[in-house]
Amino acid sequence: MANEDRTPASQRIAAELRDAIDVGTYAPGARLPSTRTLAERYGVVRNTIDEALKILQQQGVITVEWGRGAFVRERTRLIRLGSDRYSPKYRESGLSPFLIECAKQGKTGRFEVLSVGKAKPDAGVADRLSLSPSRESALRRENVFYADDVPVYRVTTWIPWDVAQGTGLLEAEVPHQYGIHGVLEEQGHTMARINDEISARMPNPDEARYLALPPGVPVIEVVHTSIDQQGSAYEVTSFVMRADMNGLAYNVPVE
Amino acid sequence: MANEDRTPASQRIAAELRDAIDVGTYAPGARLPSTRTLAERYGVVRNTIDEALKILQQQGVITVEWGRGAFVRERTRLIRLGSDRYSPKYRESGLSPFLIECAKQGKTGRFEVLSVGKAKPDAGVADRLSLSPSRESALRRENVFYADDVPVYRVTTWIPWDVAQGTGLLEAEVPHQYGIHGVLEEQGHTMARINDEISARMPNPDEARYLALPPGVPVIEVVHTSIDQQGSAYEVTSFVMRADMNGLAYNVPVE
DNA sequence: GAGTGGTCTAGACCACCTA
DNA sequence: AGGTGGTCTAGACCACTCC
């Protein structure tokens, strides 16, 4: 048992397994030996193997399935949300960039409306919309987007009440060929600029549940603000997406 | 004893502690009771408390310090890397956007050059630079950026060899007031557009070490491509940054 | 030295999956 | 039923921090 190495066994084993995965001993999708087998092989108790697997899980290297085993995570293709997603050039297709990207990858995209209604925006949203918080309400629409029935975005849209009222945006079904932004454009709000604020973090328990996130998968949060030709913000949308299936791309001019 | 709830004790305790943190029972920076105390309070063994704390750590809610205790993580202010970071308007100040942002927050920004030399770009970089991979080399510069001596970015820049040669970019010290992009501009490459591809994930062990990342902190990766007025890519930079201290902002026109 | 977290052992029971 | 992962107990030893 002379253990020359001073790093804990669980970490050492995690590193060894990770190396084995990296060199392809265990291919993506392959099952690792059972915890009992690994415990015997490394001469440690099963608990220690559990620790090692938890480390790999947190690193996003494996997924563990109840009663089945631990599997090397498959590299999922990224869905890229582009800076051009609001571009008029997509209007003609009648499809949203999300649906186009899904179709490209042979996936079926769809979304569900979770809620539509009047609500008080939080301070951050109120600030971006130049509303006085806790005094003015806004229209809130909550959606979830799916690719092949896997939830990939949780989307919350906020529109100042005076912009939204009387437009039909209060209906679950948006009554316009070009969606919400089609309606807003008819109200005189043509999108001139966007401001996207991007961050990443571990999900909170709610988000983990909504997005059915396995452990070790962070989320990307994009807070998007639409700005019209007068320079005023008239819509804020927050996207929360699983980071292992989504990316962003901004191809933009230098000003 | 009579445990009506079927969720594991460690998860239940983690949720209770998280709620206590959310409502402010434990303020940011405050120390949680010791694992032994918590074990007694919840009537479980210390190991179970350890599990609960690991969950909170992975969620990025607390940091645990050896021999000192578990502390509620302070909300660190974000350093925002903006889409305007290459804008000519910053040229006059002579400061990079990173240094400006650090100064705003009362932090001292600096960077170190890790390496400068000829290297073969990987397939992704070669593709973005329209080089034939494994045949053409490029200049690679590796830097680390610090804010108050905390490493926040790991940056790797690639420039095609025929663009870089004879420019002084092979020196550790870039011989130009406006940095790398000042030199490249003198070579006739004026930045007309940028293409930033953004993803997030858990760090690999290397990155965790370089950036001194505590557990539960994801990284944001930005692969930036500079495009000149002829529409050709002449520089690729990869930024890997700790997600709890960094964010991105793109304020751009809709085209 | 006292207190703290980190880890490990040995053994047990539970819940889920496959057959 | 038999295999798999998930969790918990009880107790032990180690390493780091602070006084």
C-alpha cells in the first residue's frame, strides 16, 4: 500500500479515468466498469470510486445513469445562436434561426408557451427598459424551446405595457407571420441595434429542473435588449440555455 | 428519524442551507457552522454534511477553505468584455478595454506573456485563418491577464506566419503604442469586422490550475476572429475566462 | 493544541434497470 | 433476481489554520 503519491486516491483515480477517456480507451457513449469492479481494480472501497466518478461528472466528462452505469458523455453538436438572429434576411423564410439551425442538424425544433401575462419586471429588466421599477408593469411571455424534445432554452420576454397593449401580444399565439418582432415593428419599433449581455454560471435548482440538466453542465445566460431607431429600448429577453448544447456567434462590424 | 421526505438528507440539507443563504441568514462572506456542528444539528454523520457542502460548492454558492471553514461566496463584480473592445475610440487613451474596466473597479490590471513563437495551429484555428492545417505555421502568443493578481483570462493569439514575420510581433514586448492590432494595422490589416464564437463549459484540469479556479466555476471561451476590409481573417484569439468574474456585452447594429 | 475541512474504510440498505 | 448506482453510518487519520 506504500502510497508515495500524496494526492487523494479519488482524485488520482478520476485523473486516470479521464486520461483513459481522452486517449480513447473508453469511447464516447461507452460504459465504464461498474463501481464495484473499479473498487476492486484500484484496491479501494466503493465509496472512493463514487467520489472519483462524481469528480468526472462535475467536469462534464461522464453521465451516470441510475441502475445502468457510468457513460462517457457524447459530444453534442452545438446549436449556434447568432448575432444575425434578428436580421431581416430571415424574415423571408418565415422560420426562426433556431428552427433553421435545428433543421440543419436533422433535429425537430419546437417551443411551448409557459405563460403570458402582466407582471412587474425586476430591477435589471426595468432598468434596461427605462421603467420605474415596482411602479410600472410589463408584458411577460415565458417560453421553452426544444430540439428533439430535449429542452435547450428557457426564454423570458419583457415588453413595456404601453407598447404591448392592444397588440394581440397578450394572446398565447402571436398573431403575426414574423412573430413578436413583426408585431412590434408594426407598432413603429424597428430594431436598429441589439445589446446582448452574456454570462455563464452553474444553474440554480429551478433551471436544472426546467432544462433537465445533468450535473456538471453550466448554463449560458443572455440578456438581450432590442433598441429602436430612436435609441430607446422596447423589449428585453432573457435566454437561459444549457452550455453543452448551445453556443453564440457574433459577426459584427467594428465601429 | 421518521423521514417522510424521500429526497436524500444531503440534498435536503444543501437546499435548506441554500435557502438560508438566499434569505440572508448567512450573508456573503459569512462562515457557515462547522461540519461537525452541522452534523449534530441535523442529526446526521459528518460525511453527509460534507456531501451537502460539496453540492453547494458545485453550485457555486459557497467556497470551502482548508482548516478555516465554508464561506458564502461573495458576488464578484463582473469584468465586461465588450464588442467595442477593438473600437478605434479606445486608441486615444492608449489603454486596453481590460485595463480601463479594471481601473473603473479600482483594481490593478496587468498581463504576463507566457510564450511567443512559431507553432502549428489546430484545425479550428487553421480553418478560421484559411490556412492548410499541418502544413502552414503561425505565430502564437500566449498571455495571462490578472486583476489584482487574480488570473482572469488565459489568452492565445494566432497570426499567420506571413502576416507576422518581420513585424516585431515575435518579440515578447510588442513594439507599438496600440499593441498587436496597431502593428497589424500598419501591415495593412484594418479590422473591419469581428467574429466572436462563444461557449461555456467546466474547465479542464489545466485551465483550473492556470486560472486558480475554485470548484463550481465554469469558464467562458471566446474564439475571436479579426477580419479586414478585404473580408479575410488575419488573426484568431482564444480567450478562456472564469465565468464568475467575467461577462460579455455586444451592442451591435442589426444588419 | 484545538478546531477545521478532506479523505478513507467497512458495511449496510435503498431504488432503478434489465432480463 | 441480480446487477447497478445513491446514500448513509461510525469511526479513523491526515493536513491546514489560527491562537
